[in-house]
Amino acid sequence: MIDIIQIIIESPFLQRAILGALLIAIVAAASGTFLVFRGLSFMASGVAHAALGGTALGIFLQDSGLVPWFDPILGALLFSVLVAAFTGYAGESGITQKMEVAVGVSFALSMSFAVFLMYYIPPYRVPQIWGYLIGDILLLNDLDIIMLGSTTLLLAVITLMFNKEFVYVSVDMEGSTAHGMNARAYHYLMLIVSALAIALATKAVGAILVYAIMVAPAAASNELVKSVRGVIFSVFLIALIAELAGIATSFVVFVSPSAIAGILAALSYILALQIKRLKEKVDVDIDDPALYPDDLKVTWIQSLSHEHEDEHEH
Amino acid sequence: MAATTPLLQVRDLAVRYSNGDLALHHVSFEIKSPSFMAIIGPNGSGKSTLVKTSLGLIKPSRGTIKVMGYDSQKKSGKIRKLVRYVPQRDRIDLAIPMKVKDIVLMGRLLKKLPPRFATSKDIAIAKDALQQVNMEELWERPFPELSGGQRQRVLVARALASEGSILVLDEPLAGTDVESQNLIVEALGRYHKENDVSIIMVTHDLNPIHTLVEDVLLLKNTVIGLGEPCSIMDPELIKKVYGPTARIVEHSGHRYCMTHDSGIDRHD
């Protein structure tokens, strides 16, 4: 134990990695939870790829000398906000499917835009565009931590203040509006702040870790935990444990910490599904007769015997 | 003010569905306040559209609708302060782990400003509202695990717990068993009698609330009839709306309507 603390104290990159893990876990708890509530788990990857288009735009504007001060990260943030606004616009009536479609369309649009701009960017800068998706939690620098930290703080404060509103918008948008809440404003606020956090997290720790940590722990918790607060807390724990386990493993075995964290997070969802299945099985055993009325059983047996007849014919 | 200002004042209203079809046309009527009113008509007759327009959730393509004198478009904020709304049950997303208490407290907290903390008074009122629909024991239960009828009762309790002089309920009796229906109808009737509130209820079936309602609006994309329940239960009017198979049955001094129609309208 003392050895581990010694190592952490002596290596600043490890301190940054652990801090980064903590921040990403907060982002997952504050933002991933609500995206999964709204059925928008696809948005994490949609926003990250949209940011790719923004990075391409930033590099193009810088390189062509049109807007020299335009840092590629500004482009990434701009595009992620645009995706959130577009998604929000499509889902103003509160229908999730429409928002998923909007995410898909903006994903395709900004990737096409990125590829389009690649022809006008000097070849040596093209890897920088793709580099946006490839971060590593062990390679975080101070600027990454400051940017990620401030966005996480913003996200955490907004979620603490307005978590009830975000829940109400997800549960009953129409009813919330009719009772006088400005549901539309909270709907946009939630999507835009989430998108900003996703975009910066992707830049800092890489796309794979963000997808895995944003979606899987929230999906896993939502299967098993029966209260909103419980889900938020459980997401934070699963995300943090997965990330720390990833970092720890990378010291023992030659492996990317993000990969381990991603695999663990995904496993948590599979495990949750299995636990839920087992629980349901116990419930079904109890009400067995009610679930299988006699006529259903007969049809089932009939269909089985038909299958056997078919086999004989062949 | 309540004695003079009408609850609903509709002038030459026309509204379209989002697909462009005409949901309502040439709708003009007035309802006094306070009232327990029912809006009836078959599926697709524009009942839900009418109440959503009155709350400013849908923009009319022509005409105006005023609630307690406030225009639905220009003064929707004022209207929404007065209104407690129960949407159709399938509008409630069940993917969020809400407990019964969270749903009922929504009625109170939505009328507050952020951070919307629930005081002990809010909790007492919410529990009392649940008691009125005989659900107080399910306070801690997950809302998505309830049956359809139980969920509907919780939503009615949400409206009872809230504040505002107008309750608007969209198909609160659709797909509920007799027990839930009776509990909801009794609770609403009692609440209307004991408090100075108006109730606007959209329903495809007038029979369960027949003896309670004061005004009935019979709708089939435009106003077919408006009046007391028994005067609306006119064979000619009912056939006009529900088709030739509709029958009127007289029982213990009241007229009841029998149709093949049931279920919830859906227009997305």
C-alpha cells in the first residue's frame, strides 16, 4: 500500500491520470445517466465524431490563414454544441426516436465535412484530426486537466442545480410544460452541457474510454437501481472502479488502460443484464401457472409436434 | 372574478395535426367557471388537440382559445400557473427509475422555482392525494412496475396534490379496470365538490362520469353538441358522432351511451 502511494507521489503523470479518471467518472454520472434515461446513449459517439469535423474546420481556418486564432478545439466545441442543438430541436416534442435520428444525421454530416476539408489541409496536419479521437489517460497534460476540470465543474454544478428538471423533462415533457416549467430550456441546457463535456473528455482521454464510460455504467445501473439518485451514485462508482482498475492493470501488464476500463465497463452492463434476468426468472417461477394458460400450452405442444413431422419428411 | 370570467372561451378555432390534417375547425363555444366538464368524441375527433391547444402546447392555425380570460398563445404562462395537467398515460417515460412519491411530488415541485425542494408540507399533501386514490401504501414503490390502472391513479394523485384552479385530464380512464375507474371518478367528484376548482376531462366514454359532470362537449373535429349530460345523450347526436351502431340506454333516470369505441387517441 505504502509502495503504491510512493509511486503516485513520485509520478505526476499518474496523479493526472487518477484526477482525470475521477473527472470522467463525474461526467459519466452527471451526463451519461441522463442520456441513458432519455434513450440517447448514441449521442456520446455522435458528439465525439461531430467534434472531429469541428477539429478539421479549426485546422483549415488556421492553416489557410483565414482565422489564425481559431484553435481546433474551439471548432470541436462549436460542432458538439451544434449537434446538441440540432438533436434538441428534433426532440422538442419529447420523442426520443427523432433525437436518435438527428444524432445519426449530424454524425454523418460532420464526418463528411471532415473528410471534405482534409483535401484542403496540408497532409502533415491530417493525423491531428484523427488524433482528436485518440487520447490516453496516462498522457494527460496540465492544460487537459484544467479544461476537463472546469467543464466537469460546470456540468456538476448545473446537474446539482437542475437534476429534478432534467428528470422531469425525461419523464414527462408535455406535463412539465403544461405545469408551467420551461421544459424546452432545460431540454437544451442538458443536451448542450453534456455535449461540451463529452467533446472535452474525448479530447483528453480518447474516444473509446468516453463511449465505454458514458454509456455502459449508466445502462447497467439503470437495469438494477430503483432510484435516480442511486443510479447517479452507482454510475460514478462503476466508472471510477473501471478506470482505476484499467490504470492499475497497465502497470502490471503491457496494455492500454482505456481498453481495460472499457472492457470492465461493458462487462458491468452484461453482468447487470444477467442479474436482472436471474431476478425475473425467480419472479416468473412464482407466477408460473398464471403466465402459461392451458390453451397457450396446447398450441405450443402442437407447434412442437409439427416441427417434428417436418423433420421426418426431410 | 371566477363568477364572471368563463373557463373556456373559444372563437372560430382551427387546429392542424403535425401531419397537416385538420384536427379541429369552426370550433366556437363558451363554458362557465367553475365547471366539471367532459370533452367526448370518438378516436381522432380532436379532443386531446383541443386541450393541448388551450394550454398553449399547440398553436392554432386560426381563431383563439382563452382559458379564464387568458389567450392560449399570448398568456400561456398565466394559464399554466392555473393548470394541473394529466397527460395520456403512455406519455410518461418508464425508462427512468421514478418512485410513486417522485411522480406525485412532481405535481407540487413543478409549481415551484429551482431548486424545487420538497418540504414536509409538500410530502403531507402528496401522501394525502395518494390516499384519495387508495394508493398511499405504494409510496416507495417504483412507478414503472405498477399496473396501468395504478399508474393512472398515481397521475391523478399528482394532479390532486398540485396547485391551481383547473385540472385538465387527458383520457384518465382509458385502459383502467373498474376499481381504478371508480376510485378516480370518486376522487375527482369529491375534489370538485369540496374545492373551488374546475375539471376538464377528455374521455371517449362518458358513462363512468355521467352523474358528476356539469357540461359535456361532444366533438367530432367540430362542435356537435354542448350541454348537460342527458341532453347530449340524444340518439341523433350520438349517431352523428359514433356511427349508426351507437345506442342510448336509459337507466334509473339517466341516459347512457353504448358504442364500440374505446382506446386512446394517438397523434404523433
